[in-house]
Amino acid sequence: QVQLVESGGGLVQPGGSLRLSCAASGFSFSLAFMSWYRQAPGKERELVATISPGGGSINYADSVKGRFTISRDNGKNTVYLQMNSLKVEDTAVYYCKAVFLTRVYWGQGTQVTVSS
């Protein structure tokens, strides 16, 4: 059974940092493209960052470049999103997504709220 379990969300002040984790199981994690998406209230889900299976190719949304860092540990079947210099507009539910062969898997999401 495939599982993607996000953790690390919470409430943080503007300018603060959070580190999200997504623990994967049930598929060959080291062969999967992994991404973080987010969805703010009333808005469509948007891509935040993507990392290739070996970690050699990474892409970010323009809105998070220079502030967020995606990484993965294939030995732990986990992908991370380090979020620094958080802004109020980063408030959203953050989702982990895996693409393995032709299959797409989503986690349940973790809430990130940036507020003073």
C-alpha cells in the first residue's frame, strides 16, 4: 500500500523557518520524481518544487526561489522542503506528490500558517 505522510507544518511568524518532511512507502522511492505542491484557501493547487530521483535536477516556482530548498534522502525514503524567510502569502496546505512510472501518488497535506 502506497503511503505519503507529510509532517512539519505549523504556525510561524513572518521571516521564520519550517522544515517539511514527506515519508514514503509502498513504491520504489529512489526511482520516483518527488514534488511539493501547495494550496491556499480559494486558490488552485500550485507546484512549489520538484526533485529528480537522484536529486540532480531540481526546479522551483519563482515565488519560492532563494527561500525554499527541496532535498531527498533515498536511504530514508523521505523528501524534505526547507522553508526560510516565510511570508504571509506562503500560508497554505502543503502536499507531497510522487510520480513513479505512470502512477501519481499524493499525501494528505500539512498546514503551514505564516502569521504574526
